[in-house]
Amino acid sequence: MKTITNLSAFLILSTVLGSTCALADVSEALAKDREAVKAQKQLVHADREKLKTDVTTHGKHSEQAKADRKQLRKDRKLLEQARQQMHADRKQQS
């Protein structure tokens, strides 16, 4: 009987510790996602500024402006993916 009790206690403890480790991993992933979102926001902001400058300097339909718009769309898409990953990690943590 004592062996069964010890085994039960071990299984319960390992389950609790496993859950705690899993939560720590999710929290760590969430922190990394927040940093990725912050960095991506800065890239989008820089892209907008570059686009404004190129439109003012070269015109709305210039090749530079077209390239800047393309890069801005790409970075916005990456920002949205980073946000979605952050929300998925947040749901997993709950």
C-alpha cells in the first residue's frame, strides 16, 4: 500500500512540475513574441518614414516609392503574423 501511495504522490508531483515547466516555456515564448512584435513595429515605422521621404523627393509613382510600398506591405504582413503568434501563445498560457 505504501508503494502505491508513493507512486501516486510521485505521479502527481511530476504532473504539477511538468505543468509548471510548460507554463514557464509558454511565458518565455510570449516574452520573445512581444520583443518580435516591438521590433517589427519599429521596422514598419521606419518603412513609413522612408516612403514619405521618397514620395516627397521622387514622386508618388517613382520606382523608389513602389519598392518602399512593397517593403511596407511585407513588413506589415510579418507584424500581423508576429501578433497572431503572440495571441496564440497567450491563449496557450491561459
